[in-house]
Amino acid sequence: MAEHEFDMFGNPVRPGKGARGRPSFEVTERNRNKVKLLLAMGWSNDRVAHAVECSLATLKRHFRAELKFRDEMRDRLDAERLMVVTEKALDGVVGAQRLLAEMIERNDRMEIERSLAADRKKKEPALGKKQIDAAKARDADAELMAELDMEAERSAGRNARH
């Protein structure tokens, strides 16, 4: 049986690493899972490529399926965590029962916030470009007036001292 060398993080060192020529990249299930996890955590493609020790082009070539579902990865991770905690809680693990209650409460708060945001969005009329520009202009005028008032107060304070 061949002996494998490992780096300081426990990843196997590919044969030929450091030798002339570039060894071909090997896709492993561990690397696939690592890519999915890092995408779920919101990492950029560059950071993910560095983490799995490949170029950006190699990442895109070998992990196209995972990259395609970048937005869904966080939901998949959260769903899996919820499943694991629920199974442990049903088995009677008290810590898991507590954690499940916290996860349910957090989920309920998120759903309420989403519902409120959707209600606010429904109530607010859609603004056109001219209305948006007018609102920006009003905000800019208010900010300018506030800045001028502060400058006038500073100036008055300096004059009072002299």
C-alpha cells in the first residue's frame, strides 16, 4: 500500500507536487463538500479556489455544478443542520432539544421580518425615476443645510473666542 504525504491541514499532498510540470487536479468528495460549504458561507470564487488549492479556471471547470447553485447553498446548509439537530432532539439529547428550540425561534423571527418587509413593500407605491431623483435632491439639500448650519456654529464659536 502506498504511503501518502499530508500537509499541515491533513490534506493529501498530490504526487509530483513541487516537481516539474503541473500535476492534474483530482476532484475528491471532500473537495466537493468543501466547495459547497465555502459557497454557503458566502466566499468568493477566488477564495474558494485558494482553499481547494487550484486555479480559478480549474475551480470553474471541475466544480461547475456546485458554483451554479451558489445562492441555494446556504439554505441547503441550514436545512441539513436543522435535520441533524431535530434527529438528535427526537433521540432525547437535551442540548439538541435546546438548540432546536433556538433554531425554531430564530427561523420564526426571520419569517416575521420577511413578512413585514413584504407588507411594507406592498404598501409603498413604486416610484418613477423622476420621483426618485427628486427625493435624492431633497435629501442632498437637507444634508447640505445641516452641514452649513454646523459650519456656521463653528465659525460663530471661533469669532466669540477672538
